[in-house]
Amino acid sequence: MHFSVYAMANIGNDEAAKEAKILALAAALKDHREALHFIPEIFEQFTALQSNEYKATLIEKKTKDLEQNVKSLLYDIEVKDKRYDELNHVLNTKDQELKDEKDKFLLREKEYNSIIHIKDRDIEQMKLRINELEQGANSALRCKDREIEQLKSRIASISDKKVRQDQSRVENTLSMNRQSKLEEDFRLFVDEARMDACDRIQSLCKSNEDSCVRICYPRLACLIFEAAYEQAKQAKQAFGEICKNVSSSLIHSAPDLIHDFLSFRKKMCPSVSITLPVSTSMQDREYPTDVVDAFFLSLKESATAHNVTFCVTDIQDTVRQKWHSWFQNNRCFQPDEKIITDPQILSYIEKCIKLTWRMVTQVPAMTLEYQSKYLESDLHTVVTHRSSHAMYNSTAFEKQEIALYIWPGLRDGRGTVIRRGDVICKVAR
């Protein structure tokens, strides 16, 4: 519907016009009202139409999306089907391979069972062989055990002989003449008996000069000790010759000695005298070494109980010779008979021979070192002193010539230095 409201504004003011205008307005208002009455229904229809159109559009969009999804799903299904076919083919192939492997395994199992059966027979045969070998080995071991026992007995015997030959390595703690005790006694002797002898010589000479106190008196005490050692060595050597002669003669004369001994026993004689020839000449002869070694070992064990004072006179003679020789060379200390024959000096000589006798009877013998010509740091100690004699010097260790010994050095039977010698060296020119 169309209404011309503004056209009516040009109508005159007459009543008719006004009435017509009013009527027209009323009619228009009525029509308007009637039109307004249909507006909600029209709006509802429009709204419904608009909603249906949106839904149709949405449905169409959803339909397209569904179609696209369906196509995608169909494609995926097709791809999956192809993959399934491939996997199925692979599985079939693997199944065939497994079947083939199973057949091979069963075949190998049969082969291995056959081999195991053969090996079992071999093992049984080996067990029987091993049993035979064990029996043979046990028999051989028993034989070897017997041989070992025999060898042990021989080794024990040899070891005992070696111990007897070198007791410096093994000491009998019950022995009175063991080396460790002798070393201790030697140190005490140097500090006590030797110093007492030097003091006695000084009192007899009545001279307090530095050269005499530090050189001459200790040198004379050293000469006495050297002479005692040399005499002890000679005595031991003589004993060795006697043992060799006696043992050799005793063995060679055994039949005659046995006959005489049995004859005297039948006659009820309480004792019998046996005479054996002993040669005093130095000569090599056959003798039982084991017997002589046993003699020397017994000599060593009983050395502390021996009375060796019979050597004192020979020692005095040797000291006189050494002293005169020393005086002729140096003109520093004139020999005096009263010193050598003094009772206290004689007591010192006896102590020297007793100590050196114990030294030389060690197995092997201990030795004195007093004959070196040149100074050696591991063998000698230079004595510090003040001397007016130009021939003496106490400088540090060098390759110097030794003038004299104040006291000899001591070595054990293996050559190990127990005490270094005290020496005075000549002045280096």
C-alpha cells in the first residue's frame, strides 16, 4: 500500500479540505493500523524464511564438508587396504620362511642328536682313559713322593753341612761363641781393655806428649793385638793340620786299631793306648772333609773354654820384632822391655789372644784388616789428632797412603765390614 501524506499539505484551509484530510488521515491511519497488525506475522515469516535460508546454507556447507570427509575416508580406506594387502603378503612370506627354518632346525636337531650320541660315547671312553691315567699318575706321584723324601733328606744333610761351613748366616743362640756376642765383646774390648792398656803404657813411659798419647801408645796396643791375631791364626792352622793327619791316619789304620781294641777288651783291660803318626810338614793329603769340618765346628763352640795362654811368649817375641821395625822406620817410640813384660800388659796380651782365638775359630773365620796401603772410605776412619811430626796427616778422605794403623778393622767371614780401622795417613807431597 502507498499513501501520499505530503500531497495533502497543499490543500486549502477549507473545512472540506480539512475534513477530507482528516478522513484521509483517518483512513490512512486505519490502513496503517491494519498494516501494523500484519507486521509481526510478516516479521515472523521473514524471520522464518531467513532462518531456513541460513540453515539451508549451513546444511549445504555441512554437506560439502561431509562429502569431502567421505572422499578422504574412502581414500584412506583404499590406502589402508593396499597396506593391508602388502602386510598380508609380508606375513605370508614370513610364515613360509619360518616354516622353512623350522624344517631346517628339525633337520639340524637330528644331526646334533646323532653327534651328541657319538660324543657321549667318546666321553665315556675318555673317562675310562682318565681313570687309567689317574691310577698311573697316583702311582707315579707315590714314587715321586718317595724320591722327594729322599731328596729332602739329602738336602737337609747338605744344608746342615752348609750351616756348619758358614755359621755367620745362622746363629745358634745357645752358643757361647756366637758371632753377635763376639762383635759386642770386640766393641767393649776396644773401649775398655785397649784404653786400659794405653793408660798403663802411658804410666810406664811417663810422657804426656800429644804425639805419644794419640799415636805411639795406641799403636803399640794395636801391634799387640795384631800379633795375637797372627798367633791365633797359626794355632788354628796347626789344629787343622793335626785334624787332617789324625782323621786320615785313623781311617787308614782302622783294621789294626779295631783288632787291638777288641783284643784288649777280651783281656778286660780298662783302657787302651792308641798311637797315630802325625806329620808336621805342610803337605796336601786326602782326608775326610766332613770329619775335619765337624772338628772345626766343635773347636768354635768350645773356644771360650780354651786356655791359650801358651801363646803369650810367642806374641811377646812378635811384638818385639814389630816394635823394632816400627822404631827403625819412624824413630818416634823406642822399644822398652819393661812395657812388654809388665803384668798388666801381660794381662792385656792374654785378653787379646783369647778374643782373637774366638775370632779365628768362627765358621767361617772373622778377619782383621790392618795391612792396606791406601785409604778407603768404606774400610778406614782417619784419626783426628794434632802432631808435630810432618809424616802424619788427618785430612779428609782422598786416595792417600796409610802411614799406620791405630786400631785394625774387623770383618766377618763373608767380608762384611763390622768395624772400620782407625788409621793415620801420610802427608801428600
